[in-house]
Amino acid sequence: MDSQRLVNLLQQVRAGTVAVPAAVNQLRHLPFEDLGFAKVDHHRALRQGFPEVIMGLGKQAKDIAAIVRAMRRRRNNILVTRLDAQKMADLKKLRSGLRFHVDAGAATWVDKPIKITGKGTVLIVCAGTSDIPVAEEAVLTASMMGNRVEKLYDVGVAGIHRLLENRLRLDSASVLVVVAGMEGALPSVVAGLIDKPVIAVPTSIGYGASFHGLSALLGMLNSCAAGVTVVNIDNGFGAGFAASLINRV
Amino acid sequence: MDSQRLVNLLQQVRAGTVAVPAAVNQLRHLPFEDLGFAKVDHHRALRQGFPEVIMGLGKQAKDIAAIVRAMRRRRNNILVTRLDAQKMADLKKLRSGLRFHVDAGAATWVDKPIKITGKGTVLIVCAGTSDIPVAEEAVLTASMMGNRVEKLYDVGVAGIHRLLENRLRLDSASVLVVVAGMEGALPSVVAGLIDKPVIAVPTSIGYGASFHGLSALLGMLNSCAAGVTVVNIDNGFGAGFAASLINRV
Amino acid sequence: MDSQRLVNLLQQVRAGTVAVPAAVNQLRHLPFEDLGFAKVDHHRALRQGFPEVIMGLGKQAKDIAAIVRAMRRRRNNILVTRLDAQKMADLKKLRSGLRFHVDAGAATWVDKPIKITGKGTVLIVCAGTSDIPVAEEAVLTASMMGNRVEKLYDVGVAGIHRLLENRLRLDSASVLVVVAGMEGALPSVVAGLIDKPVIAVPTSIGYGASFHGLSALLGMLNSCAAGVTVVNIDNGFGAGFAASLINRV
Amino acid sequence: MDSQRLVNLLQQVRAGTVAVPAAVNQLRHLPFEDLGFAKVDHHRALRQGFPEVIMGLGKQAKDIAAIVRAMRRRRNNILVTRLDAQKMADLKKLRSGLRFHVDAGAATWVDKPIKITGKGTVLIVCAGTSDIPVAEEAVLTASMMGNRVEKLYDVGVAGIHRLLENRLRLDSASVLVVVAGMEGALPSVVAGLIDKPVIAVPTSIGYGASFHGLSALLGMLNSCAAGVTVVNIDNGFGAGFAASLINRV
Amino acid sequence: MDSQRLVNLLQQVRAGTVAVPAAVNQLRHLPFEDLGFAKVDHHRALRQGFPEVIMGLGKQAKDIAAIVRAMRRRRNNILVTRLDAQKMADLKKLRSGLRFHVDAGAATWVDKPIKITGKGTVLIVCAGTSDIPVAEEAVLTASMMGNRVEKLYDVGVAGIHRLLENRLRLDSASVLVVVAGMEGALPSVVAGLIDKPVIAVPTSIGYGASFHGLSALLGMLNSCAAGVTVVNIDNGFGAGFAASLINRV
Amino acid sequence: MDSQRLVNLLQQVRAGTVAVPAAVNQLRHLPFEDLGFAKVDHHRALRQGFPEVIMGLGKQAKDIAAIVRAMRRRRNNILVTRLDAQKMADLKKLRSGLRFHVDAGAATWVDKPIKITGKGTVLIVCAGTSDIPVAEEAVLTASMMGNRVEKLYDVGVAGIHRLLENRLRLDSASVLVVVAGMEGALPSVVAGLIDKPVIAVPTSIGYGASFHGLSALLGMLNSCAAGVTVVNIDNGFGAGFAASLINRV
Amino acid sequence: MDSQRLVNLLQQVRAGTVAVPAAVNQLRHLPFEDLGFAKVDHHRALRQGFPEVIMGLGKQAKDIAAIVRAMRRRRNNILVTRLDAQKMADLKKLRSGLRFHVDAGAATWVDKPIKITGKGTVLIVCAGTSDIPVAEEAVLTASMMGNRVEKLYDVGVAGIHRLLENRLRLDSASVLVVVAGMEGALPSVVAGLIDKPVIAVPTSIGYGASFHGLSALLGMLNSCAAGVTVVNIDNGFGAGFAASLINRV
Amino acid sequence: MDSQRLVNLLQQVRAGTVAVPAAVNQLRHLPFEDLGFAKVDHHRALRQGFPEVIMGLGKQAKDIAAIVRAMRRRRNNILVTRLDAQKMADLKKLRSGLRFHVDAGAATWVDKPIKITGKGTVLIVCAGTSDIPVAEEAVLTASMMGNRVEKLYDVGVAGIHRLLENRLRLDSASVLVVVAGMEGALPSVVAGLIDKPVIAVPTSIGYGASFHGLSALLGMLNSCAAGVTVVNIDNGFGAGFAASLINRV
């Protein structure tokens, strides 16, 4: 995949049709990528079976439809996140072929079958039923990125027994994504039970002094259990993405 | 304990030496308490065996010594809170007879033996060893106020087993004070295991995004377990005091 | 109520059909509760006459209706909180038999008569007329949990006389829930007049620098009167629940 | 006190030695004050008997001493605020003749006797003994500015009776400065008892969620009692100054 | 206006039909006001010509209409604040006779002519056209409370000339209410030009880092000009009320 | 452009019809501007070809239409900012002749051709497609103020290559406006690549812990690259305006 | 490693000396761990070659020395974090044999040689020289936990070239820890260049609006590059620990 | 200044001693700069006469001395910022030849005479005497970077006359740096008087609700005067640097 422009230039140098100083000058004005610098392009990601991603928040349905159309030409799988009910409805009319995931607030286009390339299992744990949409976004993201994904829902710390009963499932995962709102204590308890990486996702679930997820976010950042790392409030996608990278280390 | 002034006035009314309109007028200018309105004075508290309390924070050792001297004339027990090492040393020189509680940062003067008037046991639970000073302030306060007090320390949520092993002790308490810094998750877990009132005390233990206890405070206010109420950051005294009131309901 | 699985296993051990090492192994894989560990299940709560609770916030009317249907099979009383006008209207169509409490933003299903099991009276005090919905949620919660409940409304600190005129009612309560928005000063004044536990509930009433209840919350946490504990902003349910636990100590 | 430069210019215009266009031009380049625009200079303030003020915070003792020396030439009274113990000690050595007010953290130089020019009495009320330094700064400021000043200290809202017993003193003041830390509730209660202007001063007294006076500040801004206005945290000087202006309306 | 109950009781004492101890006891249970304690009731305010006030925020039009109906029986003037367009429209249908003030978001009922009882002029200054609704609330409040009120609008600090051109009007006022959003600098500049009390009103005008008026609020609290006191964000009513009290000192 | 009133007065002084003391007095009461003090009026700005600006936020379409009408009489160019879709639609009906810029949320009226008076090129850089509306506001502002403006969009720091490929365009600009939401890192990277003034504009793009642009704002204020200055969140207009002033230095 | 108590009990059941119901009862009162529940003990961690960790912050040197002494009996490696210069000096006197790491503010005791058990290389990247102490804490932690660790320091985003020159080193790591203060932009740029997990560590480096690391923390949480997870401010230990877990997936 | 390595490589290509594919490969592994990409190195800055800068905050005197020593070899001018009194004293002993600027908290080493390369005058304005250190840092920075710098100090908005008297100096500057603490209003007023770029520097001067400069920072970001841009709290260096860039546009 050498840059043709670069090869051409060097061949001209070789052939003597371009002098060295002129070549130096041209080199400086070549587009950066033509020089072949390593970069994380979507392509490297895509070769690993990762989908192309469209963040739906702040985009209109017609814009999303247009981006999907353009992407489909590249024959890659597509993940559209952060779609509310209205936007889903609009998108459904504009573009057939998308599969909608209501719980995750997302849509997917799977053109080539998803190969499992992640080593172990990604376990998505969540505290309460209201946290499920964020958890489902993580599930869908990790699935689309080629991981075996399992779920363990509604195991909040106020009823610690349900969590403990599932200790074997916690133990057998490779990476865990733990989603919780309110006081955000679940990741600490989970990380205390296992010795695997835990990605904590605070949610905006709560009211009053939850301050739209700030309470859960601070709780997770201050976790007394080592091994916990944190993503932005409600960022199920980011957690699923990071878990996928970890599952390939 | 009727106000003598009030009785005198009414007797003069009865005797006809003070006319009714004049009496109405005098009534209005009597000090409030002479009219015998119920009030929570220290006396009521003291009759229950509660100590008199001096908040040491922001007072100089010599001022505290002077207040102690004045109080001792009333023959009540005394609790001095929020004494740092320096202030304790200064106070020791100024006033013999005080007993110092280094862990709790407090001093006491026990003139009359403390009677146990609380019904059940107050259990003070704390998450980490750094939270112990705040826990000890609660222990001392509840003890001085006539309660049976027990302690369960170093049972943070990252090692949930130590907490679960002590489930019987949790169960047998009447009121629980649960002290924790960092993410402040312990009260939620404890309140999920029992059905007794839990008073949560956030501590300023932590660094960075703990923001001097704000993280723990928000976590506790957003507890997903019902029955948790919260006091100010590091307020072991307030928690011990509230637990004492509850233990008398 | 012994676990049948556990009994079976032990009987097989006794009968010699399961060897001890195998039994140890099977024990480890039994569900946690089968081992009979004490836990706060709803059942213990329910035996005390507590209702089952559905938090309506963030749930759709149809989901609430489904949960109610499932719960009714267990023949317990039900409390649904945080219903706005629209959700109430929707729920009314979906499910007959619920009783709606407009002021409290709640609905109840009372299948078995509520027995008074709380010892004394829970007094719900509120500062302004705008705080009434939160106060009513506390009233309804405490009532459903088997307490005698009284109300003292519209006694804000800017008109201290109305509060003082009701000093006898304050004095005769066992536990007090004090609800206030804006500067949140009422719990301090009330706690200074009595020697009973006071649960303070900040409300989001106010504008500008009230910051949606933050001002009242901070005021209550910094109360100069000992014995005050605090719950989340607008959390009338939590206050009523905690008061019920205290009223059983 | 006409500007001589302006008079000179106009006389030259009159005499015909300066042409009108040239005069217009010169007018534009005269210093602003030479044109006689009304301005609040210290002089106007001083004519009313107000002292000159030096804010000690952030200035070194030697700088303060130098400023005092310069001011003394103008024969005005002087008020130096925000002096801590060390700075007072340093200043004492550098400059004899200053009178130090330890409680107020201030020093004064009274060259001409202070005349009472304020109409009524300024009453300084404070909640706790720790708030006294801020209250004393207000007392000293208002006194130096020519007001009758009275004090009512240690009347916090947790013991409302002491405040109510002093209702006649509250009633007889013209302006009230009410100083309180922690939850900052006192100004609301006071303003509910009288119909005079109340200036509320939050103090940084407290710990934990008092956030260095933020809690008291927010409480006062959200006061449910009309007629309360607020100054910066610990700003006893500003409150005493504003009270003085009000007492001259 | 003596309490009949109190007079009756004293007459019975005099007549000997009630013994002194019994009288003491009855006195303690009389409602607080029957004992004739001074209190700021609306009546004192009303005797000064102050209107009764209804805060419209958080109340429904029908509730406001009902309160107005009840108040009218007392024949006092009425001021209803914080009415948005919809609530005004609803109220108009429910209750004829109210006069609506669209700019101020308020309604009034003037039953007895407003007498000017304030000594001087209250000047309402505002920075930008968007601040006018808050300023108008202050104007209406001060007018209804019997003050001569003048306005000086659109004199923001970015065009300091307009303000300086009006220096005589600033100078001739007794009390100033200065309304500004964004950086909230206007009160500092105004207070630097005059020596009268300045009440600063931050508004929520702005976007981004104005944080709904927090920026202006902090600016005003930190004013470098002495004599400035501050009310809550958008609290034109409170400023107008405080100005009225000051204008009567 | 001498003030006629001032000239008249001086001529009367010269003619002897006004005495000098009377003239001094009259001078003091002349409007400020009549004295010819330099001021930044719109006129100076307008002479430079700057448009008159109407901030649409918080104004109703009919008010904007009225202001436009008034301004058009002065024959200046006009820029209306902060128009949402609805307001644009309303304005379109009320006032023909305006040109609407949907991306920038703005409208313009260009009466006289815009002359390029800025020295170099203003380059507007933005990080993501969601930041484009703010960037477009800056583009339009700088264009209306007489600058050559170029755009470089969608060059966020997560794909640093696209930015580096455009290094020549960065280098050839005189002033740069760099617009970014989320972590707001782009201005630091850009300022590290060039040695021209960089004006950073944080946007409210993001969710959760972006706190409506606070995250980007703080990031930009703490830029590790010298030469970056910052404007308010979403303030594309302010950035375009400042860039125009800089481009004329 | 079966619990002897459990085996004994079952053997008694088998022998018939304990009846089944009595056995059920005894089972319930056995300590939790005797029942053999999986738990994350330090032992599991230690078997992987992880050291025992002492958090030095908030502990006195003599306490740390005592804990080290106790731990040494278990013959495990030890890592002591958060030691300032004074505490190191004190500790040096109290306990010989510790090795001090001044840059990392830590001490270690290596009893058994550290085996490399991590799969790939952990690369610690930091932005500025002031961030080095936090980076070194991460280096030391990851090293003690059995990882190959490399460093890439002083590659802040304001000089993007130094970072790009090291693209091969970035590319060849398995996990990256990226440490930065001020605007915290470095993790976003790094994560955009590679497709490996990036753990971002905000530092408290900065002043003014860095708010002790809040600015960097928010920047990292809002990273526009997927795959970034975040730990607490200055938490080099937590990042090194999480990286170690990831490097074993 | 062509990279010799690049030239060598191309010459080898030309000579046929390196094949094209091998050359492509080698190109990819050349250090980034060898490829001649434009970058802002210090060199470019230095060629313009800019000094090398050492940020003293967080560095020890001995480290600073070492960096100065290394830099002196390059014969460039040096600016060391953020030196407190102690660090200056230490540095004085370690390194002779530095010139110390006490007011600015800085030191300089001027090896080659500073040439004035800035076009116009940079005017540094500050509000109060406490703001002077920050202003002096800006003065020194702009001077070291080759600008004519003037100062206008102590012209706070509470005494607007002093500012207006200096209107001609404001008018004749090319760029203005305006430094203010407390409410931070000065930049708005200044920007309203002129049409030049204004860089606003908030300072941490103030107390209470100034929140260490937050109040001034927010005030400046919300400036109602267009053309104001802002730097970090107390960042005199950054303002002086940005002003220097602007003065070269």
C-alpha cells in the first residue's frame, strides 16, 4: 500500500528527471499520508473487523442517512449511536436496511458477518433497570467489534446478594464494563471481587444531588478498588470500545 | 419551675393592685422564658444524661479552658470536640482533669457516671483506617450520651467479604453510623443488608477528584438503598448525636 | 423456610450417597440464598407491613402497569412514586384499582389493611406551599409503612410565630421530617426546639442561586443544630422511609 | 473649588487671546476632573466624616505603615482592615499612635473626633461566637463612619429563644447587619421579625460542606424573607459601610 | 387590638374564678400571638401602604385567582409577581379587574390609592435591554410600596458615556437598584460615582460561561466599590422591596 | 464635528454675554459628548466598514425587524446573530431583503459593498462537524468586518494527520480562530504549530462531563501553548470580532 | 484448601452425630469464607507476583514502618506509595532495607525477584516535566507487578513533533498510560495515533483555572478519541495497576 | 537548512545505490523533522528576538539553575517566570548574572540586546495595586519579546475618572493587556472606550466569593464589550506573549 505519489517521485529522482533539491521541496508538500506515516486510520480498525461509527447526537436524520449511504459503498459494517425515538422513526423512513436497537438507542448495518476476534468474554454489568440503555450501547458496541458479550443486569449494591450469586460469571470474564448511576458504587464492589480490568460507566440516572451523573462519576473516580478506570457519563459506546481494545491485548 | 415574675403579676391582678390592661402590657414585656414557653434548653438534654459540648474548632486552648471551668460549676459531663494535637497539648497544660481521646481528637470530663439510657446498641462502621478519627468521634459522642456502642472497622466495599462475615453484628444493632471517604459506597451496601436506620458520614479522606469529601457526600445522598440519611463531611459528632436521639425514640 | 436444596444435600451426606468432598464442592455452587444467609429481602420488610415500592421516574406507564400486575400476585400493598400528571393519566387507563394521590405524585394499591406498627407519631413539617408535594410524598410513604402521621405545613422561618404556636405538636412527635427549599433553614430552627430526630429534606423550590435545591441542601448539611440528618433533594420518599425505620427502633 | 485651568482658559477666550476652535481643542485635552465633573471622591465621603480606608489583606506591614504616614498629612481618620496577628505586631513596631482592635482584625487612627451623623442605630447581630471577628469589623466600620452601633451576639437559630427575647432591640434599630456562618439562616429569621433593611454577611465559619462560606452565602441569597441583601463572605467592612450609607438616606 | 382571650383570662384571675397556677398553665397554651408579642405581620407592612404579595412562580392560574379573591376581602392592594405570558392569559380569563404589567411579568390590584411614603427617589438602573423585565419588576414593586421611582435603562459599562451623561440623575436618587447580567459590572461603576446605597441585581441574561447568572452574581459580590449589596439572580422584587425599606429609614 | 453647543457657549464667553463663572457652571451640565471626549462609538467602528450588530438571542422576531428597519435608515451594513430556525422563519415574513445564513444562525443586510480592510487572512479552524455553526458565526462576522476569511474544518486532535497535512494553510494565516468542543484540545495543538495569535472558542458540543462547554473552556484556558486567548462558550461572534481587530493592528 | 470447619461439620452429618436441621443452622453461622466462596484475596493477586501495597498518604512514618514489618513476615514484595520527602526521611531511620524512589514518592521492598508475567510492554507517556512524579508512580507500580515498562516523557501537545517522532514506540506498546496536567489533551492525541488501550491520568499540575487537576480530568473524560479511560487526578498507582491487569488479559 | 539525512538518501536513490522500495521504507523511519516539516520551533521564535522561557513554578532552584546554564550555551536571552521570594534567594546564590525582577516574580538573562520588533505600543492596564505582580509579568514578557511597553496602573472601575483621564493613552496603544481581580470588570470598560484588541487577565486577588479568581475569570468571559479575549487566572506571561504575537500581525 505504498503511496504511488511517493514512489513516482523517487523514481523520477532515480531517473534523474527530478533533481535532489527539487525532490526535497516536493516531499515537503506531499500530503502527510503519502509519506506513509503510521496512522490509526479507520482502515486499520476496519481490518480488525471494527465497524465505522456515526455519532447520532446533534445530527439530523437526513444527514445520518446520507453518511450511511456514503459508507455503504465501502462495504463496511456500520454502527449509529445516540438515536432517540424520533430520530429512529425518521431514519427508518429514509433508509431501509438498517437494523434498529431500541434499548441501545442505536442502529446497525451489518454487511459482512462479524468475526469474533476478541480473546475472552466482555461482561456488561449494570446496577438498575434505568441504566440498561447505557449498558445496551456497550453491549452492541462490543458485539459489533467482534467480542463475545454477556450481560448481568440489575445487580445494584443495595442488594449485594444477587451480585454475589453471580460470582462465577464475574470471574470468568476477561474484561468487565460496569454501568451504574446514583452513587456509582457498583464498580468498586465488582473490582473487589475479581482481578480483571473494570471499565466503569457512570450514568445520568438519579435526581437532585446526582447532578446529572456527576455523583456517580466522582464515586467511580474515587473508587477504593484498584483496577477501575472510568469513561464519560452515559458513554456506553466508549466503554464498549475500550473493552474491545483490551480484549485484543 | 414556674416563673416567679409571672406568678407575681397574676397575683397582683388577682389582688386588684394591677389592672387588666396594665397586666396585658406588662406581659408583653416580660422576657420570653418567664412566660414558660417550652424550649429545648440544655437542661432538658442534660436531664437525659447528655453532656455539655464544646466545639474546639476555631477556639483557642485558653478559651476552651475557660469554658470548661465555667461548665464544671454546673457539675455536668463535658465533651470537647475537634482538638488537634497542638491544641490538646496546650489544653493539657491549662487544665488538669480532662481525659484526652487522641483518636477522636476530643477530650472529656466525666463528673457523674454515664447511665445507659439508649435502648439498643449503636454500631459504628467504617470503611478504611483513615476514616477512624471520624468514627471515633461518633463512638465517643454516642458513649457520652448514654448508649451501648460497638465498632466494626475497616470493612470497605472493595473487600465485601469482611463486611458479610459480620452480618450478625450488623443485624443486632439498633442504629448504625457508617463512615466512609473516597466513593462513599459503604452506607448503601450496609443499608441493603439490614432494616435499621443508617446515618452516613462522608469523610474528607481521598485526593484529587474526592474534592475534600464532596465525592463521598454526593455518593451517600444518592444512595440507592432507602433508609440512609446523611450528615456533613467529617461530622462524627453530629452522627453520634443523631444516633443517640434515634436510640431513644 | 429452610432451603430444600441444602436439606437434600445434607440428607444425601448423611445417607452416604454423597461423599464429603463432593458435598463441599456442591455447597460452593449452590445459589447464595440457598445457604440461608440473612439478607434484607423485601420479605422481611413486607412482614413488617411495608409496601413494595415502584419508582416511577424514568419508567413508562406501561412498564409500571406491568410491574403492578406482577406484584399484585404476591398480595402485598404497593406504592408507586414520582408520577407526573401525564403518567398518572396514562396509568389510570391501563390499570384500574390504583388510588392516585395527586399532591404526592404517587399511586397506591392497598390489598391488606395497613397496621400501625410504628411506636409514635411521625410529624411532617414543611416551610412553604410549594414544598407540599415533597412533604406529601413523605406523608404517604410513612402512612403506607404503618405509622401515625401528622402534618404541619407552611411554617417557614420568615414567619417564626406560626412555628412557635405549634410547639406542642412539634414536641409530641417521635420523629420529624422537615421539608424546605430556598435557604433550607427550617430544620435548624425545628431541631433547636425539640430533642427528637429530625430528617431534613431539601427541595428544588427556588430560582437563581438556589441552583435547583443545592442551596437548601448545603444549608441543611451545615445545620448549627445537632440531631439533623439529610436526604437527597426532593426525596420525600427516602425521608418517610427513614422516619419509619426510626419509629420502630 | 473651580478648576483654575478651566477658569484660565475661559478668561483667555473672553480676552480674545485664545480663539474658540483652539479653546474647544484645549478643553478636550484638559484632565477630566478639571472640567469639574461630579465625582465621588474620597473628599465627599470625608466631608461626611467617613475615614480613609486601607485594606490590609495582601499588603505588607511596611507598605501599610507608609500609606498611613501619607494619609496622616491629610488629617483624616484612618481605618485599616484585615490585619492578622503577625501583621498587627509588625505594624505596632513600625508606627506608634495606631489603635489596634484585635477582635476586628483592624487598626484605627482617629485624628478628629467622630461625629454621629447617622440617623438611627445600626444593630450588628451575629449567630455564633466564631462569627464575632466579622461582626466586629462591621461594628468598627459603622462606628468610624459616625453611627450609633449596638451589638446582639450569639443568637443563632438553633436557640431561637435568645433571639426572640431581644425582639425589642431588633425593633428599635434603623438598619441591621446580620452575620452568620454554617447554614446562614439567621438573616431570614431576623428579617421576618422586623421591617427594616437587613444586610446579611455570610462567614467562612464551618467545615466540610460549608465550602468556606458558600453554604451560608447561598442560604442568604435565597432568603425567604424579603428585604434581605447580601455582601461577600466575611465582608464585615462592606456591610458596615452599606449600613452607614443606608443610615443617612 | 388586645387579644380578647388574654383579657378574658386576666379578668377571670381578677374575679378569682381562675386560680393563679391554673392561669399560668393556660397562658402557656394560648396561641403565641394572643400573648401580644410584637411580630412583623403583614398588617404592619400594610399600614405603611405596602401591598400584599403573591409569588406566581410555581402556582397555577386558578390558585392565584383564588388567593386574589380571598385577599380582596381585606381591601388591600395586591401585587402578583412572576407571571409568564401563558399564566397571564389564563389569569385574565379567571379574574377581571387585575391590571397586567407585561414587561414586569406581574399583575396588580390597586384598591386604595398608593400614597408616596418613601422619602426620596428610588432609581432603577439597568445595563441592557434584555435586563428590562427584571428592572421592571423592581420598578413596579417599589411603586406599589409607595416610592417615587425613576428609570435609567440601557447604560451598560461597554458604553460608559451614556452612564456618565446621566450623572446628575444618579446623584439625585436616594437609593439605587442596579440590574445587570453577563459580567455584572455596572453596580461597581455606579457605586463608584455616588455615595448612596446600591442594591445590585444579577440577571440570568447571557449564555455559556454566564452559567445562568452565576457570573453576574459573583461579579457583584466581589464588587471593588463599597456600599454595594446583592440579591438573588433575577430578584427584581426583592431589590424593589429592600429599596423601599431603605427609603423609609 | 465640534459640538455646536460647546462652540456657542465659548462664543458667548468671548462676546462677554456669558460670564466665566456662569460658563464653568454650564460646562458642567453639558451632556458628556458635547464636550467632545473621544469615545468608541459605533460610528468609528462603522467608518472602518464594520457592520452594526443585533444580538438575536432573547429578542423577538418583531423586535429584531423593528431594529433592522431603524438601522437601515443609517445606510450601514447589518449583522443579526443567534437566530434559531423559528426566529429566522418569522423574520423572513416580517422583513424582506435580509439574507439568511442557516449554518451561522445569522442574517445580514449588506447595503454598501464590504471592503477588505484587514491586512492578512483570518483562518477559522474547527474540530468536528458539530462545531461548524459556531465556526460559521466567526466566519460571517470576520467577513462582514472586511477580512479575507478561510476555513479549515473537521481537523480534530484524534486524527492529527488531517491537521498536519494543512500545515501550510495554518502557516499562511495572520490570525486564527480555533473552535472545538469536548476536551477543547485543538487550540493547543494549533498554537504549537505556528507563531500567530490564536483565539480559542470552546463550544457546548459534548455530553455528560462536558458540562455544556465547561470542559472545553477550562482546557483552552489551561493551554500549554503560549499565545492562546479564549472567548466565551459558543461565542463565534466575539472571536470573529477580536480577530478583526487583531487583523488591523 | 477446603475449610476444615466445613469438612468437620459434614463428617458429623455423615456420622449421624449432627442432625440435618442442626447442620443447616450451623452452616448459617460459619464465617463466610469457611464456606469456600471465591473471593479476591490479596493471595490470588500475590500468586501472580503482585506486591502488597501500602498507601502512605495520611499514615505516619511509624505506622508505615509497623505495617512493613508485619508484611515482611509473609515474604511478599511490598510497594509503599505517596511518601513525601519528610516521610521518606523518617521512614529511612525507622526501617532499613527499603529502597526509596524519590521521583515516584515511593518505597519498595523486593523479597523475591520480580518475574515478567505481563504479555507486552506498558508504555508510560507524559506531557511535561512537572508530570513526571505521577508518571514515575505508574512506572514503578507496573514494574513491581511484573511488566516490561518503557517511558516516553515530555511530549506535550504544544510540540506535536516530538510525539510524532516517537510513533513507532507508541505503536509497539500493548497498553499505554498517558499522564498530563493543564488541558489534559495528550491522551486524545495519543489514542488517535494507535489502536491500543489508553489509560489517561490527569495531574494537578497547573494553576488558576486548572482547579487542581479538574481541567485535565474533564478534558480526558470528554476525549474525542475512543478507547480512552480515565483514573483519578494524580493516580499514577491506579493507572499502573489497571495497565497491569490489562496486560494479562 | 535541508535535512542532510534526507538529501543523502535522495542522492543514494539517484545514484542507484538505494532502490525505490527501500527508500520508501527508510523515509518512513526518518525522524519527523528530517523530512522538513514546518514546525514552530523555538528557533523561529528566537530569530524574532523572543527569549527562551523557563516556568519556575514547580521547579526547584537547582533545576532552574541547571536549565539556565544549558540555555546560556545557545546565547539566547532567557526569561524565568513564577519565582517566589525564597526561590529567587536560592537562585541568586546558585547563579550569578541573572537579573531579578521582584515585582514580576521573574528573572532575566539578556545576552543580546533586545530589538524592538513589535509595531506599536503594548499598554498594560491594571485595576488595583494588588494586581501589579501579574501586570508586571506581562510587562516584562512583552518587553523581553521586543515591544514598546507602557503601563497604566490603579485605574479600577470604582473610580472611573482616573481611567477616563487617561483616554488618550488607551487610544494610542496597539494592543492592551488589562489585568483585574475581584469582579473583573475593567476589560469591559476599557474595550468599550477603544477599538483595539484587549487581552483580559483575571487575577486571584479577592476573598470569599472571588473563589481564587473564578469570579474575575467569569466576568471577563462574559464581557458585554466585543473584542475582549481572556487568558488563565494570574497568567501575565501568557497575556504578554499573546500581545507580542498580535503586535507583529
